[in-house]
Amino acid sequence: CPKITKITEDIKIEIVENQRYLMDNIQIDDEETFNRAVTSDCEITLVSDGGLRNKGGFGWVASCEEEIIARCHGAVRGKIDEMSSFRTEATGMYSAAMIFGKISKQFESKIKMALWTDNESLVQRMQKLPEFDPVSAYAKNDHSLYVGIRDSLSQIEISGISHVRGHQDKEGRESNHIEKLKVLANKLAMRAVKESEEC
């Protein structure tokens, strides 16, 4: 059964048991700033990433007007022989979409978001989500993730789903805001991998 989970003192959402791992480690940098961001016309920038070694992990970072408002990381579920980079990336996007989608539904006002990931396949498939058929051949794997992302994003006003190249912090130049968020998301994803391996 759904459990009421607190995001901030003013924002609480219902999460069913099998979704709680998607927000176990959510961190709100400043509650007042977060509350204002999700209830205003501010477009939220969301960058998600995944990590994979012996275990899978995800991480994402959200910002409003170039100020970070939330971040989250966690383990990716599944047997290691079924794990893939794509699944880790998709789980991170599902985590963020689920949380912000439920907040949108609570306030009956769609949050504006721009979504970024370094997985081009995920970008392409997410752009097809409005016409997604869960029994279609291209989505026969990880279809529950597709359904979760699709249903969550239906509660959000999406301005774009875009690709950002990874590891640009190693190119010896000043990174832009999206690239900096990507670096943070990657660090969170690898932190989740490490924590999973230590369990």
C-alpha cells in the first residue's frame, strides 16, 4: 500500500513499496528554494546518469536558474547478468520523473522540466514514449521502466529531452552548467555503485 513520504515540510507524496528505493537517498539542498521551484514557472533542469561495475547505480541532479535544488542516488535492481548501462540510466530517469511527476500531480500544476542524459538510446526511446506500446518489440526489455517513465512524464511539462556528452570535465576547458550537473550526476551514480558493492 502507498506510504506518505516527506520531500520537504510542505511537500509529501505517496510512494508504493516497490518504488521506495527510487528516492531513499534524495537530498534537498534548501527546502524553501525547492518549494518555490516546483510551484513556480521556473523550468527545472534535470540531468541523470547511471553507473555499472559489479552492481548498478543511478544518480541525478536537478536545478532551477542554475541553482541546484535536489539530488538523489540509489541502487539499480536486477541480477547482474541482466544489468546494463541502459538500465542504470533509465532507472535514474525513472526516479526523477516519478518524484517530480507525483509532486506535479499533488499540486495539480505541471512542473516544467528539461531532461538530459548521456545515453543516446535512452533519449531516442524517451522521445517515442507518447506512442509507446509495452508489448512492442523494441521495448521488450525493461518494459516496466518504460511504463513508469511514460506515466510519470505525463504529469510533467517537458520542454526537451536531450543528450549531453559524459566526462567533459576531463577535456581541459570550462564546463557549462549542464556539463557540471552531468559530472555531479555521474559521481552520485558511482557512489551508489560503491555503496551497493559494500552491502
